[in-house]
Amino acid sequence: MTEPREFTPLSVAVLTVSDTRTAADDRSGQTLRELAAADGHRVADHRIVTDDRYAIRAVVSAWIADPGVHAVICTGGTGFSQRDVTPEAIEVLFDRTIPGFGERFRQLSHASVGSSTLQSRALAGIANRTLVVALPGSTGACRDGWSGLLSEQLDVTHRPCNLAELALGL
């Protein structure tokens, strides 16, 4: 039998990917920071970058190289417009992809947006023992992703397994 664990807060970095958002109107990034804090996690950093694969990759690369960051959550740039490049920017950094994340996210978001969920390229992977996630840029998508997946998976007390243990090296 698995021994119960006490909750351990993780350090979470949030990246908003947008050509138009600023600190004053970044509702998705703010939503993710609030949800992480409400669940007892620490927000290690927050940045906003334009829809440029190299700018995205540079920020995410720095965070996954930082042993003080356990999870990186990107919001925005996951659709199919020409400027939506978040998946291409971060997927090359993954040591392992978590295919079930995108599948489950689209299943959850179907209740909110119906078949339009097909246009979400939400994904997740592990890079240097850091969970890296890309969610769509809407606040609803961020809430769906957090409440339906991340809240449990970033909690070491969640059983039978969770991604927090991996990020913490347990």
C-alpha cells in the first residue's frame, strides 16, 4: 500500500502567449496564478511574450533549467491561426510527452465549447523533471484545465498517481 503524503506546494511559472495582452488585461494568466495560489502553490514567475516560437522557447527553457520551478503553464497560442505556435515552441523541449493530457482536456472542454474543442492543441510533457503545459488562452479553458487536470495532478496527495511526485523527484 502507498504511504500517504502531506501536501507539498509546488513552484509554478505562468507564461501568457499573446500579441495583444498586457499585464493590465491578461485575464488568463491572472486566472492561472489565482488558481495555483488558491490550491496552495507558489507562483514562481509570470511573463507575457508575443506569439514567437523562439521567445516562447527561451522563457520556457530558462524555467525548466531552474530547479526551483516545478511546473510551467503556458496559456495562449494553441489554436490554428498562423501566429499560434506554442505547441511547436515547447514540444521540442519535452523529454516525454503526456498524450492523455490533451485528450482529456479536449474531453473536458467539449462541455463548454462543443466541437470547437477540436481546434485546441492543448498538450503537456515533462522536460528536465518539470511539468510543461500549454492551455488555450481563454479564461474558461484555463479554469477547465486547472480544475479538471492540474489541480489533482499537481497535488502529491492525489492517488493513485500524480505528476507532482515526478516534479519533486519523489
